[in-house]
Amino acid sequence: MDRPTLLVNDGTLSRTPATQPLSRAARLQIEVAPDGSASFADQVEDARWSTGPERANLLHATADARLRATGLRGVATLSANDLNASNGPLTTTINGTLDNVVWPTGTTALPALTSLSGGIATQVESLLAERVRTQPFMYTGGAFDEVAQVELPKTVQVTYVPTDACFTNAFFDYSSRHVFDPARNLIKAERHLKANFGKQVCTPADFTAMQLVLKRIERDTDAQIIVKAAEP
């Protein structure tokens, strides 16, 4: 990326593109049973640059590994459209069950997820893996859109839902929204991130400039929903 080229037909000097487009859209549904277990369905569509690495990852990935990387336990199956394709979007679907999402008695703090591992939370965690950077580093921007809903049994009562957030700087445009429907005991959440670096290689100074917003996004993606057993 961003390298000098020579167009041999006419002798013109040019450069390869400085960035590549990337998009990732996730839809997550979780339905919690009265005993605290849950069924879930997660669908992700990767487009443009990310489809190549994701196809390579899926050749060796398992659904259970995706759950563990998200901090969840359960049993799931993974499917995807043609992994041998060389272009076009990639759709990945994971379906299964989760253990102990909510405890039937007492109070439970469950993660306010909008996707499984690989989404916005993973991207931010990767960037913040080194709290101090002294060398240039590679990172690809893109657009990430995540929407989730968690349907809870009437045996539990929602006592806290994360507040909405909006953070913007020269590199990131981020927002999140959480809505609770008490009639259905349903929580809908969404997160959107646009990351634009204008280049493939960032500098330590870039990292310093983006760190404050990154930490705020990290805190938001770590938000929790608090529920407790409903009064008899």
C-alpha cells in the first residue's frame, strides 16, 4: 500500500492506494430462558479488504473458539458462504446455546454485547494492546456496524442499562445506543465505529492522539447490563 509504481505502457509514475475500504456488519440475538441459559444467533457480513483474512481464519476457526474469545461458554455451530471465493462479501453465521447468562437468583451483570469476538471491542482491544508505542505500526480503518438484542424472561428484572455514548476525534467516529423495552423485557443495543487513518502505517504520535478516545470506546464496549431476580 502507498508505494511508488511505474505504469510501463506510458512511463507514468504513480502510487498504489494508501488505504483499502473495509466494512463489517454484525447482528446478534440472544434469548434467555428462565433457568439462565440462552439460545443465540450471530451473523456477520465482511466486505472488501477484511474478507481475505477472515476466510483464512475460518479455515481453522471453530464456533466454540469464538465464544471463548468473547468470554462466553456454550455450544455452537459455525457456517459461512464459499470460503474458496476470491472476492465478494463473506457472511458468517454462528448459532447455539450459552451457559449461565443470567443467574435465576440474586443479581447478574451480563456484558452488553453487540457482537462476538472480531467486532468493535476486538478492534479497540488490539489497538490498545500496547499502552505505549515507540515504533510505527500498521492498522486498517473501516466501518463497523453492530446491532444486538437480548430478550430476558419475566423472572428477572432489569435494574441498569448502559447510557448512550458518542466519541469523535480526527481518527474515530463512534456512537452507541441502548434501549430497554419493559413490556417485552427486551434490550436493544447498537454500536457504530468509523475509523479513518488515511494511511496504512500510523506513528507513535498518532497513537498518542487517538488514545483518549480509544480508552473511552473500550470502556463503553465493556459496559454491563444489571439484572436481578424479580420479586415473587
